[in-house]
Amino acid sequence: MAKGRERAGHGRDGAKAVSGTGGAGVQPSDRAPRSKPAGGLYLVATPIGNARDITLRALDVLGAADLVACEDTRVTGRLFAMLGLSAPLTPYHEHNAERARPALLARLREGAVVALVSDAGTPLVSDPGFRLVRACIEEELPVTAVPGASAALTGLQLSGLPTDRFLFAGFLPPKAAARRTALAELAAAPATLVFYESARRLPVALADMATVLGDRAAAVARELTKLFEEVRRGRLHELAAHYAAAGPPKGEVVIVVEAAGEATHTADDLDARLAVALGRASVRDAAAEIAAATGLPRREVYARAVVLARARDEERG
Ligand code: SAM
């Protein structure tokens, strides 16, 4: 593949692709600015906090784009102003995507360079764009990615948990019952789990993780790449207790949880799950919740819940 210039080509599956620099490793000449990219859809990652995480290639493509589809033109407008970019912006978000897509596809058919960005990070990762990409593939319109920052991978990197196999679970449902069902579906996955979550719901999400997934190692990665970046690591019951007491933190968070393993279904695990559940429910309800999550006999879990609740009450005096 030609280096130092971009061309439209065909992928292995016969679909048209937009090709940039190919081959392994970064070539010195890759630092040179590119000529106008070939027409097509470019999925361009933008920073998740630190503006200097924009890539040289993203600057090339966004600088040359005929049109940039973005979630919020004000948010991307601010980024563009900071980066000295001036391509025309058009909104493409979950509420207007159906209406906006035909116009974007029409521009792509004409051979325009159309970039898709999200408010922050990698488009399509818990952000709009998948249907636009699918429509391009169906019409054999060129589509390629300009990779860069993503909070999921950054949080995973900093979690200290195994990275060889991970499952990106996106956002959990906001309602408690649906959230617990979603967690139960993930409980046996033999992979590190990566979640996005709103800071506001962090305390309840951690409490549900502690009771449904068991007392696993976990990390809360907050404000990644920003001034107040912080990674808090601990067992789920510790993290749940911390945020129950401290309240929701400021900023944005990624939660990373270790894979299902030997720690689950031990006596310590049962106690840790019950401790979290007893913090927000009666002995009976806590026992029912943990019996359902672990599959342990309800009577056995209830007996242990009674012991723990008594010990807690005595400690409180
Ligand atoms: N597409 C984006 C990406 O690739 O990172 C994610 C978009 S999703 C709508 C937004 C969520 O990503 C936030 O609620 C938070 O969970 C996570 N997130 C984004 N920026 C973050 C940051 N700087 N630090 C921690 N989490 C972040």
C-alpha cells in the first residue's frame, strides 16, 4: 500500500475501504501533513479530556473535511476553536440520526470527505454512528477509522486488572431491577468487565456490582487525562462503601471489575455481598437478593444475614 498518501481501495471482504498509511509501525514521513484525503466516511477519535491527545491524522482529516457530523455542534465547535479548525459542522445524535443520515449518505455518494466525531473519545463506543457505518457498508461507500482516545481502554489500562481478555459492557440500565439483571447476565463472563457510568449513579452501581457480581477487585477511573485524574482501586464492597459515604464524585467515571473467579462463593464473598445489601435493605430483602445472586439456599443466606446485622447493630451500640 502506498505510504504518505490516502486512497480509496477495497477491503478483504470486497467492500470499499479508505486506506491511509499501511504496514506495521509509524514511519518518519507520517509526521508530514497529508494531501486532501480521499472521499469517504472517517470515524475520528477526539480527546477525552486532554486536548493534546488529538492525533496528527485527526487534525489532517478534520482540517480537510467537507463536513463534520458531531453529537453537539457547540461541544465540537469549542474543540475546533481550540484546535484552529473550521470545517462545517452538522448535528448527528441519537435523536436526529434517522433524519440526518440520508443527507450524510448523499454527500458521501458525491465523494465528499465526511468526518464523524462524538463529544469526546471514539465515535460509536457508547456513541452514535453504528447505523451510519452499516449504511455505508451496504452501499459500498468508503469508510475508515482515525483511532485515538477512548475512556474504556484508558480506564482498563490504569485499573491494574488483567487486560488480556475484557468485555466492554457500556452503560448499565439506570433502573435498579434492570441493572441487576444486566449484571447477573455478565456475572459468569471469564473476562475483565469495563463499564461506563454516570458519576451520579456510581454509588448505586457499585453497590449492585458488589451484591450481584461478588466481592471482586475493581477500579473506578475518574476524570481520565484531565487535571484531577484519579484511579481508586479496591474490592467492590470497599468501593461501594466509600462512595456510599462520600456520595457521587464529580466528573466522568469508568468502572473496571475483575473477571469471575475463585473469589466468588467463598464465605468472605458472601459476607461482603451481605454487608453491602444490608446497607440498603432489610435482613429479609438482603438475604433474598443475595440468595438470588449466588444461588445459595435462602435459609442459609438469611441465617448469615441475621448474624451480620446483629454484629453491625452491636458495633453501632
Ligand atoms: N465514545 C467515548 C469514548 O470512546 O470514551 C465514550 C462516550 S460515553 C457517552 C461517555 C462516558 O465515557 C462517560 O459517562 C464516562 O463513563 C466515560 N468517560 C468519558 N470521558 C471520560 C474521562 N475523561 N474519564 C473517565 N470516564 C470518561
